[in-house]
Amino acid sequence: MGKIQNLKIDDTFTTQLPADPIEADHQRQVKGACFSFVSPTPTNNPTLIHSSAEMAETLGIDNTDSPHFLNIVSGQKNVEGMRPYAMCYGGHQFGNWAGQLGDGRAINIAEVETKSGNWFLQLKGAGRTPYSRGADGLAVLRSSIREYLMSEAMFHLGISTTRALSLSLTGDEVLRDVLYNGNAAYEKGAVVCRTAPSFIRFGNFEIFASWQDKVNLKGLADYTIRTNYPHLGEPSKEVYLQFFKEVAVRSRKMVLDWQRVGFVHGVMNTDNMSILGLTIDYGPYGWLENYDPGWTPNTTDAQHKRYRYGNQPSVVLWNLTQLANAIYPLIEDVPALEAILDEFKTTYQSEYETMMLSKLGIFDSQADDANFINQLTENLRRTETDMTLFFRNLTKLNSTAPIDHLALIQTDSYLSPEDFERKAFQWKAWLNEYATRVKSGNNSETNRHAKMNAINPKYVLRNYMAHVAIESADKGDYSIIDELFQLLKQPYDEQPKNQKWFTKRPSWADEKVGCSMLSCSS
Ligand code: AMP
Ligand code: MG
């Protein structure tokens, strides 16, 4: 028996908030409750593929190899004292109110007390719940690999995120129609045990607001403040407002970090917005390769591209507006809420400029910074330049001979040399200005480069990399999962032996399903 039995279970969510009186998994509207008790569906023959040593350590788990650990993280067995449940929430999907959603394929198994506060353990893909809405409650290996690798990679990038403890195969098969075109096929089923100090989403508040259930709205807000925002003090009108303000600040910092590294979430519905400002629900996410603000990896959003890279900050603000509407009955002060939303806009803009300049190694501001940054992103877009490579390679530019720089940038572009030549005309002026700005700064070159490398990751989980790991895992080889997991633990380090992952997307991945396009069912 592993040490996991020594974990201290401390279920605050289920003991302090109202439960759905029905304990069955049939589909239903759940009113007046924050969650429904459910049991994970036992699986045929679970096996552990990978576990995160860092996350295990945070939780105080020292043995992830035991059958006991596997039983818990694959949903086979409830440990004494564990009472699994699915959370009830609603949400705005693609701009429209969608009503009740809830944990349709996620089951919380326990809240574990640790030195860094309580952590929730949640199994994604462990079977049906009252919120499964006709679907199977299961997850396939490919999407589970993507969530598992990305949550931990995001953490190591220093970006606020839910975490992942383990990735297991269930031993069962799951039927999926990847392209929604009638060609369903069986795939391997898997479960990720994910973890967070809270899985509460904007949608948990919205559902009570939609029922005009102020009692439960207040109960949930009070619980969240006392549990996750205790520094704000005992709940009151003023404290609810401060709470909203802090959620807005955290969400703003999260999206600023996404823009810094080129992460595109893909499904920023309000049910996928964490009340702690954590990146949550890794589905059809992707990484910008050729810089294109209009890009989204999500085929479900191909028409309107609501969740494209360049729109993410505005969407966070839109989502915060929905949260403001939901908790309005607790605050009843429109100007105060609006002031917070307005501040988001102005602060984000100035933080974005500072962040972009820092990526360039410029640490003082000038009046025309917005224009200087716009010209840069416009050049990157026009010459289809790889975002990660461009920023990381910037330290190679020799500030005394800016003219050679064009050749360097060309190697990071997806265009043919001829097309690059044709479209690169505006780079020269920008590069000259850049050289001037860098020279006038008072950082030494070494110091400037160190600062740049600390915020411009060298290694990110490019879409094709996850795809390569998935293809070999499908054949039973999990070594690339571990290789990428280890690589992405030091995303800002040079790691010369891993140089092969510091390269443009290979051309075979250009139009491949799973590399350039993903659907919500991912
Ligand atoms: P997502 O876009 O992945 O955040 O999911 C949106 C909603 O659909 C959530 O309520 C999920 O729980 C639910 N959902 C997605 N996939 C499944 C599935 N395979 N089985 C049950 N519910 C699902
Ligand atoms: Mg979701």
C-alpha cells in the first residue's frame, strides 16, 4: 500500500455547500445544489502511463507506482473517506447562454489537505454524471495526453494553471467521431487525474444567477471567498466587489501570459474560466507558430474565430462581464463593477506593451511604443514568422549590423525565400529602429539576453509535438510522452541536447488533423 492512504482528506466543498439530494447518474436539471454525488465507473484494466513527480510531491504522495495509487487515480476504487461528486455549473458557450452544463466527464474524488492549502483531485474521463448530457463521460488517450502534458508544461512556464497528477489508460475503448463526419472509430480510453486549489468556474455563479437563486449564489461566493480569498476578509458587499476585482486581475494576468508565449486556449466559454484565474480545460488548444492573430486551432470555431489568438484578451473581458452580471445581486453597484471592467482594458493595454517590449529586451518606454509593437506584429504576420523562434533568436541579432538580420528572420519564416523577399520590405525600417532602441538602453548585453531568455520560452508544446507523442502512444510506446514532459520542465533553458524540438513546424503537419486543427471533442 502506498502512502496515499496517509493523505488527509478534508472535503470543504461537499460539507459546506448544498448537495443534490438524488444520488444517481441519470441526466437531469439540478436546482438548488452545487454538486451531485456520483461514483466513477470502474474500468476494465487500468494502467498508469505517467505521473508528475512535482505534483505528487506537492500533495505529499511519495509512491506513485503502487496499485493502490493507480486504483485511485483511474477511478477504480474509493478510498475510505472519499465521496466523489460532479459539480453543477452553467455557462456562455460561443457567446450564448447555454444553461446547465456541469461536470459531464469530470469527477472530483477528494480534497487533500497540504502545506499549501487544500488541493482538489479530479478525474477527467471517469464516467457518466447527471451532467453528461447524453455523452459518455469518457476521455480518449489523445486528448488526455494533450491535457496532461500541457497542464504541467504551463506550470513550468510560470503560467497560472490547473495541474495534472497522472495519466492512465482505462483498458476500455471509447467511440469518437473526430471530425464529426460520421466516421466514428474506437480509441483507447484514458483518465487524467487533475488537481487545483479550486475547480470553481465563472459558470458555477452564473447557474445560480440564471435561477435567480440568490441564497445559493451568496453561499457559493461566501465559500469561495473564505476558502480561496481569505485575505479579503469576511464577506460583505464591499468584499464581494474586492473579490470580483481580484478575479479580474488574475484573469488579466493569465491572458497576458498566454499572449506572451503564444498559447491559444480554443474554447474560452465561461464554463472554462476559473474563479482563481487558472488556465483550465485543455481541449482544442494550440500554439501560434507562424504569427497570426486570427488563428484558432478549434475547428468548431472556424467560422467566427471568436477564440482566435488576437481576441483572447477581449474574450476574457467579455467573460468577466458575464461574471459581473451573475454576482450583481450581491453587490448592486453598477458603476463600481463597470469601473473594474474599464480598468481591465486600460491596464491590459499598458501591461501588454511593457510585456512585448520586455520580450524584445527593451525596458524603458517611449511615446510611440504602441506603434512600434504594431509594426512588429504586422511584420511577423506578413512574413509568416514563427513566434517562438523569432523571439528566442532575437538575442542572436548583432546590434551593430542590423541589415544581416533579415536573413536571420527569414530562416524563422514559413514563406519561400522569394515570397519572404517580396513581403519583407517593412522589416528593415523596424530593425533599424530596434537596433537604436536596444543600443540606447542601459542594460549590458549579457544582462539583456538573460532577461529576454527568462520570458521568451525556447520550448513549447507545438501542436505537432503532441501529435507525435500521441501517435507513438497509440502504438503502445509512451517514451515520447516522457521525453516531452522532461523537456517542458525547463522551457526557458537552452537544453542543447533537445535542440531538435527548437525548430519550425515540419511541413507534414501543415494541414494534418490533430496538428493544425482540433475539434471540441479533442
Ligand atoms: P468543454 O468544452 O470540454 O469544456 O465541455 C463542455 C461541456 O460538455 C462540459 O459540461 C463537459 O462536461 C461536457 N462534455 C464534454 N465532453 C463530454 C463527454 N465525453 N461526456 C460527457 N460530457 C462531456
Ligand atoms: Mg469545460
